[in-house]
Amino acid sequence: MNTDRIAQSLISHQAVLEGAIQKYGAAMHQLAQRSVEVFNNGGRLILMGSGQMGAGADLTASLFNFRLSLDRPPLPVLSLNHDPLLALALCREELGRQYFSRQLRVLGS
């Protein structure tokens, strides 16, 4: 990849991020504030997603559980995408649509 293509790709990515912040910035701020409230009150964040969004949920949970560059304790965030045996058992019984709801009944409050 030549330097011009890399520079153009970075400019394109920057435009996408700026557009997302303009469009969703207020909602992201509200989500962050609500998350802080939940954590401060002893709650937890439960994430889920299918396909690529499942991988995003896993990554996000890992980032909350690992301190990164901040000196803070791990935060209680769970991803519901780690149980392939449950998924297989439910699909075998034609109950695949219950994959997340069954886990939420056990873990959520």
C-alpha cells in the first residue's frame, strides 16, 4: 500500500468518526453517564451481539475488565457470546432464538 492510499484511508476514517460523533455524540454521552451510575450503584453491564457484533461485545467486555492505560479496578461487564455449547444445545432443540434470553434470565436483574 502506498503512502497516498494510507493517507486517503485515514482521512476517510476520520470523516466517518466525526460524522458518528456529530450524530450520536449526545446519546454516547448519556450512555456513559448512565453506565457510571450503574457501576457506582453496584450494577453490571451485560453485552450481546451476533456475528461481528458478538465479537465487538466480547472486545468491549474485555476492555472494561482490563484497566488499559487507566489506573482503575476492573468493571463488571459481561458478554453473553461465550457459550457455544448452549448455542448448540438450543439449536439442536430448535430453540436457538432463546440463546441470549436464557442467559439474561440467569445473570440479569
